[in-house]
Amino acid sequence: MAGNLIVLRRRIKSVKNTQKLTKAMKTVAAAKLRRANGELKRSRAYREKIALLLRETGAVTALPGRSPEGTGAVTLSLLRGDEKGAVLLVVVAGDKGLCGAFNSHVLKQGEARYRELAAAGREVILVTVGSKASRYFSKQGLEPAQAHNGMIGRLDFADAARLGADLQRRFLSGGLHSVEFAFNEFVSASKQEFTLRRLFPIEVAAPVRSRTAGGAETQTYIFEPDAAAIFQALLPRFVAAAVYQMLLQSVAAEQMARMVAMDLASRNASDMIRELTLLLNKMRQAAITKELLEIITATEALNT
């Protein structure tokens, strides 16, 4: 009996120590989520402004039906892919676990997209971001062409810009139909969903302009040096901002999932501590009752 009580006390202490860790991890995840969410809001305005400028200059230079003169081979190459080329699939996951089904969900969906493209007869080039992604696909026999491990845990804009520049070089080298990102998007605190988003070829839609009563456009721009040069200069910045946004979305979704997982783990630990404490008290009471019975029995035996 005494041995069982000692074991129970050790288990309760162990669960309490684990609960301290899960609460601390939840606090850290909450701080990282606030930082990622704040960076998302700040960078969104930057990306939207670049996208607006691309639409304005692209409407003059590289839209269907427009004259492509002066746009340059690089600009036009980023706007159209090789119809028979391969698809470069970038799967973004985390570097660490303990975040519920976050990693398994995005990896299974990413693998499903890979299998879907392969079944359609399309060659697929796999690039992974996050240690979990590279290990998962290696185990599935789908060795990544390039693995960016350790990037998500300490993400900054320079890393995203380098990744975007590398993907742009690959696309410009030819032989690619498109470049797609598979990641978990942070929609809200209660919703994170798997998203497929195409990076290349870049779609440039014509800007929506209001017109006066006479039918004339209300806004006109004079570009200096010229629209084509501005368009081509903005493209690398747009690519870097777009990649950074997608990686930030994944970081925010991962931290939200980790917060939920650690909160659930802390609650489960509380339930376990309560059950073990109740069992400990019952065993102690049974031991005390047994000892009292033995004393009473011995006393009765002596009196007789």
C-alpha cells in the first residue's frame, strides 16, 4: 500500500511538471502569434500597394491586347509559363511539433496535390520549407529537390526574399508551367485552412477606374522613366512580399494551433491531477481505516 502511494505521488508531481511546461509553451506561442499577426498586418499594406502599382504599370505594358514593346524578356517570361512544363510545388510546414494536427494536415494535403499533378501526367518538382516537410516527404519516397529547414522558426524578410529570388530564377530558366505554394493560411483565431496559391506566372489584372459622366477616366498617370521599367523593377519586390506573406500566414497558423494544443494539454493535465489526487486520497483513507481496524482488533484480543 505504501509503495502504491509513493508511485501515485510521483505521478502527480510528474503531471504537474508537465503542466507547467505546457502552460509556458502556450504563453510563448501566444507571444509569437501576436508578433506574426502584427507583421502580417504591417506587410499586407506594403504588398497591396505594390500589387496596385503593378496593375497600373501592367495595364500599359504587359496586359493581353497591349503592346509588349519595352517590357523586356524578363517581364514577359514571369507572366506566362510553359504549357507542357513541370509544376514546382512548395510545401510549407513547421520546424517543430507539439502543434496538434497543423503539420500532418498541410503535409497530407500537399502530398495529395503532388499525387494529383503526377496522376495528370504533369512532372512535379518538390521544394519544402520546414524540417517537418522535408522529413515527411523523404519518408514517403518523394525526395525534395530543395529543402529550406530552420527558416520558419526564425523567419525574416531577407529569408523570404532569397526564396522568392531563387524561385524566380528557376521559373525564368524555363521548363516550368507554374510555381505553387501549399500552406496553412491564418484566416482568424478560430480558423486556419489549407490553401494552394500560385506564385508564377504572375497574373496582372487591369485596374478598375471610375469614369466621369462624359465617359473619361478620372485618373491618369505619367510614368517616369516609363511604365515598363517601373513594372520590371517592381516585380522582384512583389515576389518577395508575396512569399513573405505566405510564410507569415503559415507561422501565424502554426502558433495558433500550438496555443490550442497546449491549452488542451494543460486542461487534460488538470483533469489527470484531479483524478490521481482523488485516487490517492481514497487509498490513504483505506490505509488509515485498515490500520484502525488492526488496532481495534488487537485491543479486543488483549482485553479478552
